[in-house]
Amino acid sequence: MTNTTTRKHQLLTQELRASLPALYSQENVADPVARVKFFSPYSNWTWYALEFDGDDTFFGLVEGFESELGYFSLSELDTLVVNIGVPVPGVERDVHWTPRPLSEIRGK
């Protein structure tokens, strides 16, 4: 099940897919840019995408219980649902996000 029928926008547009660097391509970049931000409006979890495999896997900063770099998947983000009387998407894309360096996100 995907949430595309209940979400007002796509989690990842073709334009955003094309803008994301390939996985592992930013390994030697001192301050990579987070091009996409996902968040849960129902918790303190946020995912910043730095790289993408073109299919399902991102590498980026994940902020939740801890703040760490790691892998996360588009399909998992898309299928997270919160039930607040009716099921709603548990993750959204920040449609107003402006890409910015990782150091700026971390406040360093």
C-alpha cells in the first residue's frame, strides 16, 4: 500500500530524483548538500537525503532518537501510516525545503 492517494504530493518527484547524487558519490565531499527533506508531522523524526540509488535507497542524515548518517528507504517512508481516527501518511516531504549543506543542518 502506498499513500499516494491520501498525500497531496509525491514523496519524490522525477525532478528531485534527477537532482540527487548517486549513492557513494559524495563520500569524499567535505560538506555534502541535503537536497530533499522528509519529516513526520506526528513525531520528531526527520530524514535529509544526500544520495539516492535511483530506485529506493537513500543515504543521509536521520534525526530521531539520535542524529546519525545512514540509509533509509523511499518505500518504507511511503508506507508509514498514522491512525488518528483515519489513516493518514506518517511521512511528508517538506515542499518548501531549500537544499543546504549538511553542516548547516547540523548547526556546525
